Amino acid sequence: MIRRFGDTPRKGVTYGQRSGVYAILMRRGQMLATWQGAPHFELQLPGGGIDPGEHPLTALHREVYEETGWRIASPRRLGAFRRFTWMPEYERHAMKVCTVYLARPVLPLGPPTEPKHTAVWLDPADAVRMLANDGDADMLARVLHLA
């Protein structure tokens, strides 16, 4: 059973499964995250959905680049969690299965290519409190040995 974070699924609502990959990116004592400006304003681990037929690691590299502008190396799977949510960009409810990796940001190639995203560096302990998603925060706290 994969641990659930966030809202309890609502009765009578159909949730389609949406698998995604996300990265905890540490460098020189700082963490690289993404600030999303729309459809809601929040600090997130970089990452997102796996496209049909796409390998999860390919999706991880693509999503991190799109949301931060950085290339990454040495991804290592940490674990997974699920959350039930409304996805306004797709106008549907989803059970998101979120797989989180620890990786190294190695090369900045430019600004994020994903609209409304900004790459931000911050203290990892601060990020635990600031991340919008409790599952992301739990995974980061485990990496930092705070959980």
C-alpha cells in the first residue's frame, strides 16, 4: 500500500490515475525547487506527469529541465506516495501516484521552459515548511533525517 497524503477521496468522484516523477535536488547545502505561478501559487519539488509510453527517468529529466532549466545526474528512487486532487489544468480529478527521486543538479541551461515556473534555491530545512504538498515535504524531511 502506498501512503496517502492530503485530501481523502470524495465519495461519488471518479479519480483517474496520473503517475508522476519528482526530484529532490541538493547542491552545496541548498535545494533547487520550483515556484509555480499558475494555476495556483506554490513551492514544489520539480517534476510532473509521465507521458504515455515515456520511461519514468526520461520524464524526470524532462520535467526537471522544463521547471528549473537544469540538467540532473544520478537519480536514485526514494519512494512513492499518492494524493487525491483536482487538476485544474486538465479539468479532472486524479489520484496522483508520485515517485520521488534524489538527484544532483549539474548544469544550468537557462531559465525554465515551463510557463509560470521559476527556479529557486533555498535552505532545505526551510523548504520542508514551505513546500505546498505534504508528501513532498515528508520525503524531503526523510532525506534530511527530520522525520
